[in-house]
Amino acid sequence: DVKVTQSSRYLVKRTGEKVFLECVQDMDHENMFWYRQDPGLGLRLIYFSYDVKMKEKGDIPEGYSVSREKKERFSLILESASTNQTSMYLCASSLGSNNEQFFGPGTRLTVL
Amino acid sequence: KQEVTQIPAALSVPEGENLVLNCSFTDSAIYNLQWFRQDPGKGLTSLLLIQSSQREQTSGRLNASLDKSSGRSTLYIAASQPGDSATYLCAVSQGYSTLTFGKGTMLLVSP
């Protein structure tokens, strides 16, 4: 079974802090994704990566950056956290283009 | 821009009923459509993936159909159980593996 893990289930940070969210997959998948999920807005794509050191902006990249130094790990970085970044963050991976996506358990981030 | 709509937004049924969840999308140029289940506060669990060339996929009590030309998909759940209570999301892929999601149907199955 594919396993996607995220470093924290719950995280509380203060405005202005730098925040790192980590995602690891164990199935040698090429593609990895970061989404955020908000009530009434659904899931929205922040960034994705189709190879090591490669990244593409999604629909809402402002205020975020990503890093993929190893194939299995994809990090989401909030350079200076703000209250409007309070959300559920979901990581996903897929084997290749247009293959099934598998999701991690999510990180509930609260920015105070 | 692709838009995905799920109807109804919420559904409550007694245990044992067969039910249908609907998903529609505005741009029929898709690679595939995926159905997910999400339990409260949790991540998404993939249920079924239908490629654009397929008409349906089945897994246990679940059957998903796809009519690409009309921009519609349905998820049929047979003999519903309380454990099926969750939010069901559909998502379409149009390229670069990225998905566009609907807002989901919240299902409650009462014993």
C-alpha cells in the first residue's frame, strides 16, 4: 500500500514565524502535491513537483514556497505565517502523469 | 477554467438504501476522474479512478460511471452502512497530474 505521511497532525504557530510542513511518500512516486482545504472553498492546489528540484505553482502559491531535494520528500514552507494561512494542509503523491493520487492524513495549522 | 459541482451537498439516508452521488464538470477534456472519501478531520482516501476512455469502475459496493461528453459522473453505493458516513469528493485531471475538486457531498447513513 502507498503510504504518505505528514510530519504533524496539528500545529500552532504565531504570526510572522517561518513554518515547515513535511511530507514523505514511500512508493517512489514521481509527482507530489500540496493542497489546502478550507470550509466553503474546498481543496485548492498550492504547489506541485514532478521531479526532484522541480516545482510548479498551483492555483494559490502566494505566501508559500516548496522544496524537493529528495524524491520521497516534499516540503511546504510558509516564509512568514499569517492568520489567513490557518487551514488544513494536505499532501499527495502519484506515480506519474494523471495517475491516481494518494493523500496523507493532513496537518491542521493554526496561526495566531 | 474547469469547474466541478457535486449535488447534493448533503444527504441523509437510512441504513440499507442504495444511493447515488452526482458530479458534473464544465470542460470535458479530462484525462481521468477520481472519487475520494474523507472522514472528519482526516485526509482523503482514494476510492475509484476512471480513465477518460472508460465508462465505469467497480470496487465492492461502489460503482462509478463516467459520461465524458456530457460532463457527468455518478458514484453508486449499494446497501449503505453507517460506516459509509463521510464526505465524498470527486476530482478531475486535465494535465500535469493536477486535480480540480468539487466541494463534496456529506453523507450520513443512520442505523
